[in-house]
Amino acid sequence: MNYDFLGNNPMLANMSPEKLQFLMNFAGSRKPTEMKDMMPFLLSAMNSAKSKDIQFSDTETDLLFSVLKQNMSPEEAQKADKIIRMMRERRGG
């Protein structure tokens, strides 16, 4: 799938090149197809960003999650939303 639209997204116009590259790599990576694999995948991505001193705003994080949910069924996307809410509550956001 072509993710060039991310680079042209006006919401990301002021994003640093490092963040944008991370986002493009995330978008192009193989994402889990089963819910049980989603949390480890997200944690790994978050740890990878943290190790590179990259932090995302809520808007940017929402975009990451929307990319992750693209190929999920509505039921799986709903489960993913629950996981995302839990993760946000854990970090206090």
C-alpha cells in the first residue's frame, strides 16, 4: 500500500523529518492481524520511538492508530479502540 498521503497530510506539515520517517516506517511495517498481537506490536513501536527520543502528539498518535486499524474488521477495530483507550488511560492522557 502507498502511504505517500502521510507525507502530504496538512496535519503533519510541521512534523520533524525524524518523526515523519518513523511514521512512514510504521505505516509500511507489517501490522498484526490478531488482537492478541496488537499490544506487543504497539509497545514495541512506542519503545522504538522512545529510544530515538521521538514523542508524538495525540493527533499524531491517532494517525498511527488509524494506520494500524486500516485492514481490520469492524469488530477488530472496535477491540483495538479499547486497547488504545486503555493505553491512554495508563499514561494519563
